[in-house]
Amino acid sequence: MFDLVLVCEKAKKASKSLLSLTEEKKKEALIVVAKALRDNAERLINENAKDIKLAKEKGATLAFIDRLTLNQKVIEGMAVGIEQVAQLNSPLNKVTYSYLNKEQDISIEKITVPFGVVGIIYESRPNVTADAFALCFKTSNAVILKGGSDSLLSNVSIVNVIKNALNSVGVDENVITVIEDTSRETTSRFMKMNKYVDLLIPRGGASLIRSAVENSTIPIIETGTGNCHIFVDESADIIKTAEVVFNAKTQRYSVCNACESLVIHSNILEKSLPKIAEKLKEKQVVIRADSKAMEVINDYPYLELATEEDFYTEYGSAIISVKTVDSLDEAIEHINEHSTKHSESIMTENEKNAEKFMIEIDSSSVYHNASTRFSDGFVFGLGAEIGISTQKLHARGPMGLNALVTEKYLIKGNGSVRK
């Protein structure tokens, strides 16, 4: 029987060993790991092919296969991401607050420290395995990974390569662990390992996030699904808008920062929507539109009438919803009601409208005249990304190293007693 407690105990012990590693040693280890991933690319691709074969036999969608696939480009990206993290400045041991209480004869500092053990539950994205390791290792956190059954062989192979690389430089291999038991029972038990695990980060679909929020006894950072919106204001540049919508929707369907919902001001609907539809037609994108929008593009070959549920939906495929509004205020209200608090954008040449939108939209990343596809740790200069937080406590938006540290107070006295 799989011994989850033993796995967690080893990770907890390994997290203590990380506290004594110098930044130079961690940098060395990360560079060795990156090289090991490149050197073992063929092996990783072969194991991943077995996962893909099983997924296809189960009828997995193209978007799912896209998320699951490891190839030379993906593995190179993993290695480069680890090397980038190795070069980043450490967020540890930074003084965030200091105070000298002369009356009590004590000095007080607050510094950044690791959480200890970070648990990550994720679905069908093997590249997350390497990214999560790099960020946790750089911040002196041990990591326990719980991937989905569909990517098990890929995840185990990546972790084994990382463990071997760590052993070669004298680092405790238990700073990274993958849970090979993919049963729901083990996942549920893992969510309650708060004696050993200090922070839990779920990454995946709505059901996984909801399960973690409802069942975990470990503090969590909630990473949300991505029902991302683009609002076409009445003063939008139509050519610019069509290109941005096309990029945000079609560059990659399966990612959480893809645009799923288009909101258009009624005053520009007849001018803008045909141009947008003309671009989306190149990729045979289905448009699920409200009745006003349908009238404007009634000859579009992939047109369907939207339901209210469509405006809440993250499709992850070649589908986009279209909602018509009569004002900026109505657009903001609609987006705040239907979004998952991930990423939203306004296309407008009116600076006041842009400012109002960016202030009043309650999402973790808000854009002006830009694609939502930029919501990414690499683009934001964070190195590899642990996820995109849609909550408001501790971390929000793309999460890099700074999201994986907490704080503690250090108080120094001289035989001081409270007066």
C-alpha cells in the first residue's frame, strides 16, 4: 500500500536540509538539472508518448493532448525556465519591516522565509513538474507533486531525472517527490496532510480547484480557471482590435489566458464584429452570440445563439461568446459578474474609459489594448511560473518566487523584559 505519510515525512525532513544550502549551491544544482533534462529528452519523450497513446484511446480532445505533449521544444523550454530561475535574485532573508523599541530595549525585524513543504495538485501538464521544482527549490521549499493519471509516466520520468541530477551534486533527492498513486482517495488524503505540508497549490479545471477549496485542511493559493474577456469599447481601433482578439482566442486554445468571451459596445458592433468574425473564420472559430450580435453576422458559417451559461464558460477550444452592451458601465458589470477573475482587456482609444475599466474590473490582470495571452510568469519577468492566482490573499496574478515565501519576526533583546 502507498505510504503517503512516509512521503510527506521525507519531504518535511528534506525541507530542513534546504535551509543550509547557499545560493551558489542552489544555482549549481538548478543548472545541473536543466542539463539533465536536455540530456534525457529522448527518454522523456518516449515515456510521454505512452501517456499520449493512452489519452487518445480514452478519446482525449486535441486541447487536452496539446497540454499533455512533451517534445524537444517543450523540454528545451523547461530547461531554459530552470536556468532563468537559477539566475534570479533570491527573495529569501529580505527585511520587509524593522522597528527599534527603545522603551522595551528590543529590536524587531520581519524577514522573508520559506514555507517549508509545498504541495501542488495539477492536471495533464508535465512541464509544470519542472517549473514547480525550480521555483520551490530556489525558495528553499521542498515540493510534493500530485499530477493526474493521464500524465503519470511523464511526471515520474521528469522527477527521476531531477532526482538523479540532485544526487549528483549532493542534494537530498526528497526535496522533490511525485505521488504515483493517482486514486481520488489518495488525493483527498493528501489535501489533509497539514501536519507536513505548509501550502497547497491546485492547478487545473474548475472541479479540481473547487475540490481543493472545499476539502483541504492545508492553506491554499487558489489558481483559477480562465474565462477571460475582451471588451470592445465604442472608440476602439477596429483593425487593432481584430488582431488582438484573433491572437487572444486562437494562438493556443487550451491555455487559461485565452480569450473566451467578447463584449462589444452596441455603438461599434456593426463596424467591429464583421472584421473580428472575418479573422476568426480563418480558424473556424464558433461564435456563440446574443441576438443583437447574430443579426450583424448572420451569414457567419460557425454561428450559434448564446445561452446565459455560455457567458460563464471557459471553453478551452475554438469557441467564443459575444455579448452586446450599451455602455462601459454595463460592460464592467457583465465582466465582473461572469469572469473567473483571471485576465480581462479593454480595446479603446479613450484613455479615461481605459482607466475606469482597469480600476473597476476585479480581476488579477487587466489590460488596455493588449491580448490576454500575456498573463504569464515568463512575460512578467518572473521566470518560471507556479500558477496564476485569482484570489486576493498573499498572492495574485502570475506567481513567481515571491509567492513562495512567507515572513517571520526576529526580535533581539538584552535580557529584556516587558515593562
